[in-house]
Amino acid sequence: MPDMQLPRYNKNSISIENNDFESIVNIRDIDALSMKIYGCAPADISPNTIKQFLAGEAFKKGADYSENETDNNKLVSLISEIHKVAKEAGFPGKLMHNSAQFDILLAKKIYTLCEELEIQCRPSEINGDELQAFATQRIFPLIAFWRWSHNEIINESRIRPGVRNYFYTLLMTAWLFDTQVKDESERWKYLSVLSADIIVAIIERPGIGYRRGFAHAVAEEILRRKSNQGKQNMDRLVRGVMKRATFTFSVAVMPDEPDYYREIIMYLFDWSENNYIEAFSRVSEDTEEYFGNNRNITSEGLMNNNIVGVSDDVLENKYIISGHEEKQFPNFGLEDDFMNIPDYWFAMAKWAKENDYFDGSTRKFIFQLGILIKSKKELTSKQIIYKSSVQTQAKALGFDDIILKDVNFIRKNEDQIIKKNFKFYLKKLTANELGYRNGKMSNGMMLYISKQAADFFPPLSREKINDCVVLEVYVEYRSQPLYLNMVYHNDKFSRSHGTKDEYRIYLNREISQDEFFFQLNDIVLFERIDTEKYILKIFKEGNSDFDKLNELINRSTLKGHHALVHKI
């Protein structure tokens, strides 16, 4: 009998998936969530209640799910055993283990159960979005909620599909570090010595995260060097290894040979030790030197901009990063926007404390930066330089990668982030834009562009009356690019009695296949591919992607029917 496949969302069940996701996010109480799903308290979940749930419409709706009795019994066993492990760890109350230890325990349990029950759990299966979402929202939603909700706020990335999805991280952790020997202690020997940070650094690295031989070679090198490195330095060392590997080697042509991986990993560790760790150490030394000479500094002193004594290396902003000696750090783009957002520094201070990055004085400085920026106090030149140095080191340690995926941070601070960094602009069409007046089409068609999204398009001047630009637009139903006129109607700023302050893109006959081509509630998507060049797509109600895009618009903080997003 062939291996059983875990059920997943049907590819056409986007709205059902969104409803399941919203239930987990919005209920925010594990007892209420358990009653909604299983009809009982979480402590009372049993194989029988799980079997009833799997047989009910709530589980089967929108799922690619076989009602074969054998498969159904396997799934009951899998879910029941997962809850059993969680209950032994304190579920539904306080987690009694270290969270990383629990994740490893659960990863091994799910993986070995899938083997015993003949359930497919290869990377090709684990990587499917529909399976990841279904697993965390239907197969073990309470465990995902319990593990990743803090103060009743769920970490959304752990139940959405992606490299941080809880199901994905658990199964990939077990698959990558499985030595495939019978002896249990030998089989999982790598997981016993790897920290949570190291596991994450490996499985979340694009491409390399699927190389089992590569992961084993990293673990072997960690074991070899462990006596010479503390935990913090080892975590940083591996992070440097993975960053260097990503842009140094083509994983597509890596031969799957242990000796090859061993040589590559030794080189990467040596490089990271001599460059990445040295760079971090120099910043730590600068921090220690600065605060060592200013031990009496107080919060009031920081607030009053009295920071002095930053070392020459910090002032010159020179370190050894990514193999470029004595080179000033490049402009990474988004961090210039983030550096002036108070929440960015508050989040960094929390992240640094949780992961034991920087020393206590630097973490205090990071937190105080958030207060200074929030109170709109002007920073001194030395504070600005030191702020830049700290931010660059945080970025090298992966903080900006984390903050870019933080939906709540982006949503809360969207107005402060320069919109030119977004790749997609969504607009839901209204009757006014389509030229309808009193129910009849009487005017030409155009698109109102949100002023909050104006930076997505080329800049237009307030000083020049009705400044305009021609956009080069590509659509799938024309072989040649089209050209649309974007106008900034701005007489509010150029005439004494002017009232206009709005951006419009005027639609012409070339872009419309006929006068009824654009309809009310259609969603128009602009994808920026270059300065003044865009791809335009139209999504109509009933299209498979319409609900997903509509949800993005509904969740957007932009006023009206608009949204700016980094990816679709």
C-alpha cells in the first residue's frame, strides 16, 4: 500500500483557509478555540474527540482529504500522539520545558510517527503551502497556538505557510538532522548539541536548507569546535557560515558527497571565525570601551544627549564584514527608514535581550534610542554614528530579516516606511473611477492613486502645476508596452483658491479591450519592474487569486481601497 499523504487545503479553498486563520488569530483563548474545534476543553481532547472532529464537516470542508478508514485511523493516531507529547510538557498550561527542547522533542515525535504510520514527510511534501497551512490550522492548531501565542497574541508567521511555519520547522528539523541509523541516541546526536538559533539559521537559509549532507557537515564541525567557542559565539559563527554560503556557492551544483561538504564547511567556519566573529567582537570591544569609561551614565544622561567618548573605530564606521576589509558599510535601503521608527529600536532591544546579543549597556542604549526618537529629540553626531554602527551589527545578525516579516510592525508603521520599497500596489476599482455618474457611464476612466502610495510611482512636484509623468506599462493581452499618463493635480499648493491635491492615472483605449473591460470592484495590480516601468494585471471576482488580493486590501492601513505589499 502506498504511503498516505497528509490532507491539505484544496488549491481553490483560499477563503476557507483565511477563515481558519482568522479564527485562530481572533479567538486568542485556547479554551474557546478548543471548544470551537473539538467541542471540549483542551485537557479533555482524546482519540475519540479527534475522530469525531475528523469525521465532521469542519475538518473536511475545503480539504483534499480521503475518508479511507485506514488513513483516517492513522491521522487520529498522529494528532492524538502530538497532543499527548504536548500534555506531558504542560499543555494547555505553562510550557514546562525549554521551548527549544520542546520543539526538538515534538519534531522527532512527529517525524518518527509519520514513518511508523507510513505517512509521507519528505521535503517535497513539507514544502507545500497548502499542507503547511492545513497542518497548523487544522491538524494541530491548538499546539501551534499554545506554543506560539504570547500574552494571547499569536505569532502569525508560525501558522501561515512559509519557512517559519511551525509544521515546516518541525519536520525540516527532524529530516535534516536525521542520521538514519537505528540507535536512537546516534540517530539524533546532532539535535542534542544544536541550539535553536543554529537550527533556524540552517533551515531558513534558501536552497541550502534542503541539503541534508550540508547540515550534517555543519553539525560535525560544531562538535569539533565546541570546546573552543562559547554558545553565543557558536551561534554567531554559524550565522556567518550560512550567510557566506548563500552568496558564495551554487547549491544547485553541490555534489552530495560527505568529503566535499566537509571541506566546504571547514572553509566557511574559518572564514566566519576570522571575519564575521571578529567584526562582532570589535563592536563589542568598542561598546565596552565606551561604556567602561562612562559607567556613571544614567537614563537622564542618555535622554539629554550627553553620550561622549565613542571610540575612533566607531566614529570612522569601519569593520571587516563579508570579506571587505576596512570598507564603510553600504546603504542597505530599508534601514534608513527603520532607523527613525521608535518601534524598530524597542523591538531590537527586546530581540537583543531574548537572544543575548550585545552587552547590557548597548541594549540599554538601543532602548533609549527608541525613547529619544519617539520624543523627537535631536541626536548628537556621535549618537547618530553609534546608532548606525549598532544597527549595522543587528542587521548582520539577522534582525532586519525578522522585522521585515513582522506583519504587525509593518502594518503599525506603514506610514513611516518609504513606499518606494514596496514591489506591488493594489487598487480596487470604484464607480467614480470608471466614469459612472448617476448610474450611467458619462466620463473617461482613471485610477485614483492613494497619496500614501504616491512614492510607489515616479516623484511628481508640488511646485509644477499638474506635474505629470508617462508610465510604461506591460499587460498580458498586448505584445507591446502601453503608455499611461499619471498626473498630480496640485493646484491646492500653486493657486490661491486651489482645492485639488490628488494623484490620477488616466486609462486609455489601448489598455481597455472595450469600454466595459474594467468593471466595478475589479482589482488592479501594479508590479514595479524599473523606474517608470510596471506590469499591470486585472483580477475579477471569481478569479482564483481575487479573494487573496481582496484580503490584502481589507487588511491594509491605507485609506480607501488600496494596499502596498512586498510580495504576493
